[in-house]
Amino acid sequence: MKILVLGYTGFIGENLFNRLKNDGYDVVGCSRSSGVDLLDYKQVYNCLKDTKPNVVYNLASHGGSMHYVNSYAAEVFSDNLQMSLNLYKAINNLDPTIKIIQPFSNCSYPGKSDIQCEEEWLDGDVHPSVFSFGNSKRSIFYLSKCYKQQYGIRSVNILFPNTYGPGDSLDPNHTHALNGMIIRMLEAQKNGENQFVVWGTGAPIREWAYIDDFIEVLIRCLSIEGQEYPVNMGQTKGHSIADSALLIKKACEFEGEIVFDTKYKDGDPMKVVDGTQFKELFKDFVFFDHYQGILKTVEYYKERK
Ligand SMILES: NC(=O)c1ccc[n+]([C@@H]2O[C@H](COP(=O)([O-])OP(=O)(O)OC[C@H]3O[C@@H](n4cnc5c(N)ncnc54)[C@H](OP(=O)(O)O)[C@@H]3O)[C@@H](O)[C@H]2O)c1
């Protein structure tokens, strides 16, 4: 089996690429910085023609912070869609037996849902704070459904919660939420600060996926024939922001105090994915322990300080 990882320089892509290589898979990667711009149909077509994959992981993405996806809403929406439009068209023109595996972020759920159940995924608008990004992922689902309907192209779509772990950017402004908190707390420790400020009350509950679990699921998707309507990856288990901050404090051995700046508004009280269908799909899946995941991430950033 030949595997192509699109976006193999990103947080998810790099971790997946390394794991596939270590496991002995025949894998190649591409991304814009390695010379393939997926916004250009010809480059996508040539990349597929040259690499001849049986499976493509579609991990190339244009995203960023809430502020970023709002400021660049048009580019974020159209780039994400355009990359996938090019991918499906090129696969159809070259070899419709190629299977696509692609993760969607759970921010594509309706803004109002607290426990996110698959049946309700499209049952309401994406939250305005992530409208462009969330809707671009929903659009890729519609695309996969139409290509399956007309041309029989197989896609495995899966919804993931916010992810943390080693291998993400070192810049707190470009990393994902939990990793950002770890970077900032290590920074506070380095500067000898005696307080770490969490924005808001710390009460909101969030589910987090540890990177190794994310990658394990992507690899297990190799044995799934097709799954257009996505299943959640998750365990219906959340942690309050305050609890996560305390776990990070323990893992960093930060001696200062955690304080909550309630001038900042909290987001939704709860965002947890319903893991019932996931349990049925991957019966023996064991999730990584949250504190151990934080410890490993702290080690990763400490080594790079
Ligand atoms: N990270 C999470 O918490 C999370 C959670 C759920 C789902 N997901 C999904 O997982 C996927 C990957 O996320 P990520 O966090 O790994 O993203 P990321 O770190 O931002 O990486 C994005 C990747 O896309 C590539 N890329 C962007 N524009 C490109 C273009 N025009 N042509 C070619 N390559 C391009 C980048 O390549 P260059 O750097 O070379 O430009 C990079 O390799 C996304 O679909 C995301 O929605 C992520």
C-alpha cells in the first residue's frame, strides 16, 4: 500500500508521517513548503500522478486562532475548500480507487451543542467565532458525499476534538489551545513570575485529544472501507480549563499561583464529543491518560526552551 500525506509538515501531518514511516509503511508527504501548492490543480494532479498512492491523508489545512479565521474568513473558507476540490477532481481523473482519509475539527458542530452527537452535527449553525473554518470542513464532507454518489470515490471522515501534544508549533500564537497554555506557563516560570493568569473563570469544560491517540485513529482508518458521514473520535470526557491549568502547573513544577481573570468572558460552558459510536467502531481503543499527555507535552516544550 502506498500512502500520501498532504500537509505532512503540520502538527497532525508530521506526527502521522513519522509514525507511518516507523511502522514500515511506504509513505510520501507533500505540503506547500516542500513545493506542492494544493491550491493549484495542476500541482495536485502531478503530485498524485508521480506518487501513485492508494490512500491519501488529507491533512493540509488553512486555519489559525479565532481572531485569524475571522480576519481572513474568505481565504480560510475558500482555501480549505479549493484544496479539497482539487484533490477530489484529480483523484477522479487519475485513479478513482484512491481512498481519502480526513479529519474534521469538532468546531464544525453547531455552536449551541454541549455534548456533540453525530446525528446533530449539521443541526444548526457553526459558532460565529469559527464560522469560516467550521463551515469549510462541513463543505468538504458534502464534497466527499457527492464524489461517492457520482463516482464511487471512498472517503473516511472523522471528527476530532481539539488536540494537544508534542510536535506542535513553538509559538503560543500559532499553537493549539492546551499547548499554548503550557508554553505560556513555562515562560512564566522562566521569568520567575509568581502568578499565571487564566482568561475567564476556568469553568468551561473541554474535551482534548492527545496527539498519539489522534494518530492511532488515523492509522486504524486504513482498514475502514468508507465513512462519509463522520464519527466522533472521543470518550465523552471533558476537563475544566481550571483543572487542566492545575495539571499543567503540576507537570511544569510551576510554583506560582493560578489566577482567573474574570474580565474575560468564558466561551461555551461545555464542549464534549459523544464517544458512543467511536466505542462501537474501535472496541479495544485505550485513550492516553490526560495527565501523562500533559507531562509528555511539557517535556517536549522544556527540551526546546
Ligand atoms: N490540530 C487539531 O487540534 C485538530 C483537531 C481536529 C481536526 N484537525 C484537522 O487536522 C488537519 C490538520 O491540522 P493541523 O493542526 O496539522 O494543521 P497545521 O499544523 O496548520 O498544518 C497545516 C498543513 O497544511 C499545509 N498547507 C496549508 N496550505 C497549503 C497549500 N496551499 N498547499 C499545500 N499544503 C498546504 C501546511 O504546509 P506548509 O507548512 O508547508 O505550508 C501544513 O503542512 C486539519 O484538517 C484540521 O482541521 C486538527
